[in-house]
Amino acid sequence: MIQSTRKRFFAGVLACFVVGGVMLFGGQGPERVAAVGRDTYEGLEAFTNVLAIVQKNYVEEVGPQKLVDGAINGMLNALDPHSAYLTPDLYKELQVDTEGSFGGLGIEITVRDGVLTVVSPIEDTPAHRAGVKAGDQIVKIEGELTKDMSLVDAVKKMRGPKGSKIVISVRREGVNKLLDFPLVREVIRVQSVKSRSLEKGYGYVRLTQFQDRTGTDLDAALTKLTQENSKLEGLVLDLRNNPGGLLSQAVKVSDMFLDSGMVVYTEGRLDNQKQKYFAHAGGYVDVPMVVIVNGGSASASEIVAGALQDHGRAVVLGIQTFGKGSVQTILPLESGAALRLTTALYYTPNGRSIQVTGVTPDVTVDNAPPAQVATREQREVREENLRGHFNNKKAPSSPAMKKEQEQDTSGEATKSTEGGETPQEPEVKEGELGKDPQLDRALHLLKNWEAFKTTLASAKKPATDAATTEGK
């Protein structure tokens, strides 16, 4: 089993990515190694000696497969936070996950500072409906302390048959006692595309993950929105808390809004890891767009936001994204297990690496009031918080529009009254006009697009030129 405390999981299934990594499936698996160097041979000799000593002298009899699996996990744990060994069962669950259906509670978890921590609850799942929140620390599962419990062990304890009950106990910032959440397990089916009209002529699409059918479902959603509104005057693409997923779908989604040029490129040690992906003519290229992002927007989400930003195709609004700029390839093994191995880094059309730094919004709007920002930043899990992450050797230069950032950073919902008193902060409900400052601002920009696009074009021109040159 996977022992790593640096991976990120859905409760009920192995996550196919730490915050949704960009994934490629490696077909027939890695090539056999015909020969090894002397240093490697000596290391293998030491390993077999240790294996024999443990089997002979350990206080209890232990099977060789358990020891080998542990050794493989230890080897991959020495690399980066996103590489892992997938047992046959976990590999099967990963394949199910990318199809958008799996069993569990509907929470994404990681280990931060040695504590099992909720990264985010998945919308419309048992955990989400019960009120589990990002940043909650899971202290107990069915009364058993989670201290020193591996992520896989925690996931196994939270998995179970549909309809079975479980209680998790969490510690929450600002609450003096543990909160118990009795939950009933369900088969979690993630709907990756959700859409509706905001006002006549203005559409809203939220992508929750990048799964097998995301591109197809998005095309259907946009067709429906166009029919409902006769003509789309503007579109909001909401990528908040989208952990990523399949690289192919990130490219497909980006391609829908671009008519030419590069979408993304990857660079690795091997020639087949150096790939370039381009947009094609057609799609929804004339509709004004705002893309909303936040700290939970990662990997494939960052590819889409970065591509549309570099091409000057959309305004990116929100707060800094997660910062995961690496590609994981799934390499099947003959045993039915698989390796999830980081094989490349990806770059936006302008050559920006998003690793650690993330995507900088063009317009900064934070849904959290100032008093909560510091607390949120302490609880949030980002790429830079993961032990062993790659550093960014190619720091991006942001084309952000500082004037807009200065106007919006404070957020309209945090203004004081004339008497000097700070009003009670209104409840934020993402996706609901009037209760979602980021969405409200996005719609405002779209409705005033003609006045806004001159500033946008001026700020984006260098990026667009660079993208065009890179794509030739």
C-alpha cells in the first residue's frame, strides 16, 4: 500500500493527482531495463540483503510482497509529491475516478504538518452537505486517532459500501471542541460541467474536474446556452477549486475558445516527453470571456487559464492559483499495478512555468474578507506547501493589470459604514449572483466589455505576440 504522507486523495478513491495533476496514460508501460550500472547493482545487492535479514529476524513473519511494495513506495516518496506506486486495486480506482464515478464521502484530503487535512469537499456529496470545510483537520475516524495514519489507511477506513455509516471528528480553526460528522457513504458521481444563464445573453459554466467527457459535455453546455440566449454576449468560465485531471481535456477545453496558436507544451528528459499542443479554427472564439480562479485551481485548470491569458482571449479574475506545473504519466506494470511518475513540466504558450508560482489573475478579487485572508492562507494547501516539490526555475512574468487589481483587492463586500463600524460580512455562496463577489465582478466586466477591452488589449499585446511566435 502507499505509505506516503505527501499525496492527496479523495476519501473513497485514490486521487489521480495531487490537486489534480495533469495526467497522461502510458499505454503499454515502461520499457524493460536491459542493464544497470555498477552503483545501481550494488544498491540492489544491499536491498536483497536487507530483505533477507528482515524476513529472517523480524519479530513477526512478514511476506516478501509487503516488503517489496514498501520499498517501491519509499523509492518513489524520495522523488516528488506527485509520484506514487499504485497497487492493482488503487490503479483500477484511478481509472474509475477519471470517468467521474467512485465510492466514498466526497472529500479530498492530504497530510499537512503531519495532520490529515481536508483540501476541499466535493460539491453535492455527503461531506459537502454535512458542512465539512477546507482546512478541517480529521483527528478521528470512527473514534480511532489518525495521528501517524497513512493517507491510504485513512482512505480505506473512510471507504465502504453505499449506505453504510461512518463518523469523522475534525478540528476546525476557531472552534474549541472537536466537531463530529456522522456521514452515510454514497457512490460519488462528479458532474464535471455545470452551466446556466446568469442574465439574458450571459452564460456561466463551472468545470469541477477534467474527466474523460469534460470537453464533450462543455460543448453541449455551450450549445444549450447559445440556444437559450439566441446569442452569447459574454461567458464566465469558473475554474475555482478545480484540481485538474486529464491533459487531453485541458487542451480540448482551451481549443474551444482559441482559433489558432499553441495551447501548452511539455518538456521532459526524453524526446517523447517534449510535446506541443495547438488550437484549431472554430469554436466559441468571439464571445467575451472571464475565467475565475482561486487557490484550488490547479494543474489542468492552470493550463486553461494560462493559455487563454497568454493569448489575450480572456480576463483571468480571482486570486493566485495552486501552482502545479508538472505532468504525471501512468505507467502500467505487468503485475496489474502501475507507476504514477512525474515525467515532464508544462509551460504556457509564452513559455511561463506555473510550477509553485501559479497563474496571476489579471483582476484580483478575493471572496474572503481581509480578516479571514491570513487565516485562509495558513490553512490552504498549495504546491509550495508540499514537501519535495519542484522549484520554479523559470519564474513567470505576469501580464496582470495593476490598475484593476488595486481597485478590486479589497473587495466590495468589505467596505466600512460611514460611522466607522465594520458591517457583518455577508455569507459567500460561490456561483450565486449577489453572494459571490468574484462572480459579480466577472459579470460586471462582461456587461461593460466595450469600455474594458481597450485596456485589456493594451495589457495583453506583448503576450499575444509571444504566443503567436512560440506557436510557429
